[in-house]
Amino acid sequence: MGKPVLNSALKTAIVDFSDESKRRKNPVARQTKISDRTYFLNVDLGGVGGGIVNLIDNKMKKEIGITNFDGNMLSPGRAVTIRSVRALYTTKGRTLQEADWQNGDRLPAEIQASELYFIQGDNKIIDLPLTDVQGFKQADHRGLITNAMVRTQEEFFIQLEFPKTVSVKPNTDATKQFLRLEFRLAEAKK
């Protein structure tokens, strides 16, 4: 089965999975396991800025407390639809693993000016100002109107773009500049 057919079949399976009568008629939906997941990425923004900052690429490895992304490509037989996005910011914590994400810190002006991109191929699946996805609690996930479908076996990138003249203040021993991005999604595995 070629890539376009597999992607199309899994996308249909995600739609049909929620409807029991359609699931029984769709063999791919019957064989597909659907789960709710949250992919996350914690980044240190101290001293960055002035253009595009790549947050994830093919060298990214899954690491407890930092990210559950493992590279920048979905393995064969998987399809993902991003349903919502949230950004959390904190200046509290010595390292990314010790960051206090439940503190209510607001994005400083230099980070508010950035744009969040989730790119696959020539398509910006997500293109939002970072202030549009900043949240402080569970209910603050910003739902997406479109079905942001991430295709299997095709590279994707997550980026922040800052105005060229803007940089984030460097970290100090007392104050850090940490950002957490969370992507709530439906994941289909064949």
C-alpha cells in the first residue's frame, strides 16, 4: 500500500472510528487503534530570537521531562490529527526537567511577538501567534478549527519566528526563560 493510500485510509479510519456502524464496515477502522495523546516539547528560550528558531528536527530524541517527540517523522502505520495546542511559560526552575509549569507566568513581550509554526512539506499545519495558545490550566488548550493532519513518513518541523530585531533575555542563575508546547491529538496506529 503506497503512502497516499495509507494516509487516506488511516484518516478515514479516524473519522469512522467514532461511529460504530461505520467502524464495522471499514476494515481499516476495525484494525486501527485510536488513542488520545499529548505530545509535548520543553525548550529553553534564554538568549534566542531574531528570526526563525527551530525547536524540533531529525536529531530530536525522546527524553523524559523534555519531550516525547522522537525525531521529526511519524513511523509507518501511524497517523496523527492535532486537535489543540497550548503554550506554558515559566521563569521558575533550575533546569527544563525541574520547571514549574503551573505557576501562571505570562509570556514576556519579546516572546509574545513570536509566531508558532508546525510545518510539514510546503504546508504550515499550524501558523498562530504564540499569545493565541498561551494557557495556564487544563481548559486553556486552544482548539483548532481545521483537522491538522500530520502525514506518516514525512518530515515535520516546529518553529518559533521572532521579529528580526527581537531577542529573548539571556538566562541568569535566578531567572530562566522556559517554554512548554503541548499538542493534544488523536493518534491512529495500524
